[in-house]
Amino acid sequence: MAAVLVAPRRREILRLLRAGERSAGAIHRALPDVTFGAVSQHLRVLADAGLVAVRAEGRERIYRGLPERLGTLRPWLESVWDDALYRLKLAAELEAGRRGPRARTRRKGGRR
């Protein structure tokens, strides 16, 4: 379970679902720097881990968080979601993930 929550975007999706059900499209709109395909993959991982429930409503998929399934991680997650430092850390993690790996730097003498 903890491995599923290592990804900051998955934690952010669970935070969004604290307020209630959302469609996959609404979750995607709340994470504008993420493709719909990536949001869909994260939702699938969360559903497979039993942390979200999904139901069909017409052509849409509606997701609902299942906080009771977080077990001992629930109090920790709920406390950090309300913490300003967590939000700053999340923003930094998301930005780092968006940029990709850092470029290698050259050593003195022009060699790598």
C-alpha cells in the first residue's frame, strides 16, 4: 500500500477525492500539467490497490476515495494534506517530475 502512495500525484488524487466523488475528467482538470492518460493510469493503480471505488455513469467513470482502506496511513495523510509545508513539498515534487531527469554536467577539463 505504501508503495502506491509514493507517487505524489496519487496522493494528490486521493486528496481531491476527500471532498467527494469526481469524474476522471474533473480530476484531470484539477491537475492541468498531467495528461488524461497519466491520470487514468494513476486512478487504475489506486483502484487496483483498493483505495478508490469506480462506477460508470454514462460514458464517464466516477471515482470515490475509500479512506477507511488507508489503515494506519490515514491519520498521517490527513494531517499532511492540511499542512502548508506538505503543499510546498508536493509542488516541488510535481515540478521535479514534470521536468524529468537533470542533465549531466561536465567535469573540469571538458571530460564527462
